[in-house]
Amino acid sequence: MRISAIVLARDNSEANSKGDGTLEVFEVEAFFESADSDDGDEEVGVEYVQYYKHKPCGGSNITGTKNDARDFQDKLHNKLGWTKKYTWGNYWAFEMDFGTRDDLYADDVDFVYFCGHGSNGNFKFSHENMDCSVYYTNCFSRWGDGDLEWIAVAACKTLRQTTSKQYWSGWYGCFNGLHVMLGWHTNMLDVNLGTRFGNQLAKKHRTIWTSWKNAARKSHYVNLWTHTRKIVAIAEEEVHMSDHIWGAGTVAADYPNNGNYHYRWHKFRGYKDMEPSLSVDPLSLSPVQVSAEPEQIILVSDELLNSVKREPMPHLLVNPTVVDAAYIENLAGLFCNNYNIFCDYDLAYDQDEAEYELFDGPHELEILEESGGWEYNQTAIYGMPVAAPPTLPDDSDAQDSAQAFWMSFGLLTPTAVLMDPECLEVGVVESQTGNEFEDSTYYLNVNVQHIRTDYGYNILGPGANLEVVFGNNCELQSSYYGGWRDIYESGTFEPITLADALAYVAASGPEVTVTGVPLCDEFIVDNAELGYYEAPMDTFILELQPVWQVNGFCVYDEDTTAYQVLIPADYPIPQGIIQEPAQDTSIDCGEVLNVYGAATGGTSPYQYDWYSDMDGYLGSGQSFQVANLSCTGKEGASAVHTIILEITDENSKKDWTTVNVRVIAPHICGDSNSDQNINISDAVWIVNYVFIGGDPPDPLESGDTNCDGSVNVSDAVWVINYVFVGGNAPCDTNGDNIPDC
């Protein structure tokens, strides 16, 4: 039998949607005969990367991306009946799926969603197949000529704009029928954006842009009021900004790439917009010292550590708001009396968001049952395309209108701090002539914000925020009441020192903070003060969280971003240590692995939970034995497990740490991909190794099928003859059924 060409493909069946990476082999002719880029169904594909650390492409791990991507896909499937076309995670997520093989993956679905790390103009993978990232140069004029209408990238800075480079202009070159690309100009957090986004898309009055905006806000409630964040959408035509998802509303027609495109950004502004200029002497900075290798390098001056003010703080307890029929009716009555809306309304309950929804034509009011916080939107105009740039109020008129709005609800307290108005949403039409771009920029609305102070402290967080948005001729578009919970003092406590708080973050990483820290080579502390954090309005709390409000600068890849980090100040954070196994331990397939962990800091007792990035949950306990770890990993090679220890202390504070363990599969001559079988895949593996620099057989001796002491194309031919024409078994050079090497 003669094979002229071999094609490898990952199995897209439901059985393999969990990323087990099964490979299928097709003859070229049969492969192309069965290809079908659009079968008429609404289809969604997702890819994600959790584990970057100690992987070929490097980077810090992101724990939440798997749930983020899968939950997005599940929402479209469960709520709108979409088909889940593929799910690729970690080392099964390939950058080629968005480039040279997009006809099989990204452009073979209606909506594709990626979740992982990103940087200026790219999003990142953990294993290098062609490159470690997808850049806009990898997908030029590719997206949309198949089935793809929309792509969302839940990764930092993929759609960034700088003074010297507009990366979103580059991504427009990938459009070839694509409607909209969604992403982030700034960093984003390791939060479940996907479940919020999918839920928003399924609401029939939500456009894709407003769904992205609402999901970004709701998923980042914990952090938006400590740091400005910006999301971006690029569209072929302005009409695509009003696209709904299939099954939830109207969708505009495809348009060709004509050199003109539209983009829109929306900024969620922080409490402090800091310029990247350091007030302390850089020569006075030194790293925060920890006992083991730091998870985050933090630089701070001894002068700041010694001079920062620390004194007993009050416990601020919460009187919970009862959200019942009377509360809802009273709020609707205030809107009716003041603005003649919600005098008559339809009432629904969204179980996913745990909120009541009131509808009066284009007016929508969402009330969170956990806190009584609410958000109003005029859906016909807020975030929608405009025929002409609006006439916006000046700062004085906007501030006066905001004050009057909150006073009409009796919600403006004497200690509220009024921030300067700011235009947070911008539309741009950009046209290209040669390599030069000309744009027409217009502001869509103006935002006025109040923040909370009480008991002599700044109170940050979404629960301590009031916002109102005005559009054309000061027309009310949106408002947000964070909850501004009723609080009272109950005793005092001694907060931990700033030095201890920074040391916990340095040792344990960003996840032990209240707000998270972006991916930083270094975090430079500029100043700090004690204060409180008021949780999002969808969270039930009985006490405000005391925090160190640390202002500083994230330095990453020669880029500096101002940032505020909130670190718990009332009790310490635990630190987990894996004492056994050691980093890069190797065991044989079937061998028992001993695990032993320890914890310091935090508040005992501790809960120890162990995971593998390949096998999932392994068990709980400070020490035990793990049997039957998977023996094969990426495309049949020996499995490299990331073993994860998660520590949870008595106060539900968490820390996690990892080591890598290699499980060596048994050596079968001819089984070059270590999948315990000898078939055509082994021949393909050898050919890829010899001709295009693919991974070597594992171990190398398994590929020497003719016992000549080397691995070359003749070994692949030996396997093909054995599989298809009944030749001698690998390593059986004389045909006596006994291996000769």
C-alpha cells in the first residue's frame, strides 16, 4: 500500500471535547471530501490556557481560564441551543487554529472565544507549534471567509493602543467577512468573564457590544474602582456594533474588507488615575524578602515601610438590605415620580445573575437581591450606534445633573466625594490610505462618579460607588448604585503591618489580594494607606473588608502601568509549600507518587487539596499517595503533570503552589508517540521529527525500528510496512518474533 500524504487532525467529537487530544489520521483525498465549513448550525468554539509556568512558552499560571471558556460555551448551548463545536485547552490549544488552520477551527464556527494571557497585539499559548502567540500578522485576511462572525479574546492588552502603535489597526487586517472582534486595551483579571458574557448575549435586548461591556463590568466589579480598565470592539461597519448573537436578535449582513473600519472603546474608570511617575527615590527600593522563590517580585523603600501610618481600625459591620416586593415597588415608584418610567413594568428574575429585572419599553432596571444595589440602562441608546456625534453636557451641567439625580432617590450622603466628569465611551471611524490612517473620533456619553468615605477612611470597591451617565443633550442613559451599604462600628482591631502584607503577596502571588495584580515582572510600591473595601453588589456581606490600599506601578515587558492593589489588613494569608515531590521528579508509569505539603501564615487549621493539570482533582490531606497518574501527554509523549497544592485556611484565604512531575510510559519499540499502540501515527511522528523538527520519539530508542542505531525515515517506512503490508514487527529484523534491539 502506498500512502502519498498523511494528515493529522484532532478529534472534534463530543467524547473528545474535554481536551484529551485524540489524533485521527486521514488520507488527503478523503479528508478534503468530508470537509464542510458551514453546516447551517450556530456553532461555538473555545480555547483556553491555564498552565504556562514551566511550560515551553513560559509565563504565570491562570487558574480560572478553563471554567471561563467552558462556561461561555455552555451558556450559548444551554440558553440558545448552539452547537459546541470544539473545546481545546492547555497544550491542546494551538495558535495555528487562528492562523494557517483557521478553516478547520476558528473560521469553522460562528463565534470563537479565547481565554489566557495576552500582550501588545497578541494572545499567548503554552506550547509552541508554530509560535507561542497569535499576532495579527498570523491571520491576515483570513477571518470570516468561512463561517466566523465574531471573536472575543479574554486576554490582557490584545487590542491595545499606545502613542506609537495602534494594535487594533493591525487586527483589522484579519477581517475578511468577520463582523466584530472584542478584546482588552488594558489588563484584565483572572475572573470568569465567559459565564457573564454568555448570559448577557442570551438576553434578547443585548447587542454583542453591550453584552461585552456589561460582562466586563460585572465580572470585574471587584477591581474596577481601584484601577481604570478599557475594553475595545473593532467592527467592519458601524451597523455591526448593533449585532445580536444568532437566536437573540438581528444580525447585520457580511461586508467585505474595504479599508474602512469602526472601533469603539469603553473605559471603566478607577478611583485614582495615576500617571506612571514614581514619587520615591528608585535607588531606595529593594525587593520584599520571602523564604522561598517569590511568586511576585515587589520593590518597596524602607522609608515607606517605616513611615506609613498604622493605628487601630474599627470593625465596620453591615445592616443587610431586605430586597422584597416592597423594596422593588418603592424603587420603581421613585423612578416613576422623578422620570416617568417604570410606572408600569414587566418583572422577571434572572437566576444566573441573582437579580430582579424590570422592563418598561427600552428602559431596564436590574436589582441585586443580595444587597439591593441596582443598575439602570436605557437600552435603545446606551452603547448603540449613532448617526452623528452627540451634543454632550459640559462638566458643570453634568455634575449638577448627577447631584440632582441621586438626591431625588435620597442616596447622596454628606461624605460622598464627587469626581470630575469623564467621557468613558468613544467611537472611531478609521480609513486607510496606503499605510496612513485618518480617523474621526467622537465621544458618546459623559460619566459622573461619587465615591465613599466614612469613619475617616476611603472606602473603595463597587459597593461604595455611585455613577450616572448622560448622553445627547444631557439625556439619562445609565446609572449605577453600588449598594452603599448601611454600616456601623463594632470594636477595633490592630491591622497587620504593610511589610507583612507585601510579604504575603510576594510569597503567594496575586491571588491572595482582594483585587488581583496584573502580570508584572516587578511591582513597585509608591505609597500606601489603610482603608476598606466594599464588595460587589451581588455579594452578601456582614462586614467591610479592611485593606491596605497600595498604589504602585506594574513593570512588564518594558511597559509601566499605574495600579492600585488592595491587600487584606485584618488577618494574614497562608503560604503553601510542596515538600514532596521535588520539582521535575520523574516516575515510571504506574508508580505511586508520594505527596506531602505544608503551610505557614494564615490561620490554622488548613485544608490541603491536590490537583493535576491533566487528571484533575487528586485528593485532600497534608500527605498521601497518588496512584495511576496518566502516562501519556501531548500527542503521545510521556506525560508531564503540573501537580497543584491549594491551601485554604480557617478564614477561607487561599494559596496555591505547583511542581512538575514526569511520568515515563513503558518503552515499546515502534511506539514513537508513547500511546501504547503501534500504528500509522508512529510513522507520522517519526516523519515530523526527521523533516520538520517535531518532538522526538519518547524515549528516542522507541523510534529506532530497524535497529540501525539511529532514527530516520527508514524507521517510518518500517512501521508503515508492518501496519499495512504485514512486514516484520518493529525491532524484529530477522522475523523470529523476538526484538533484536
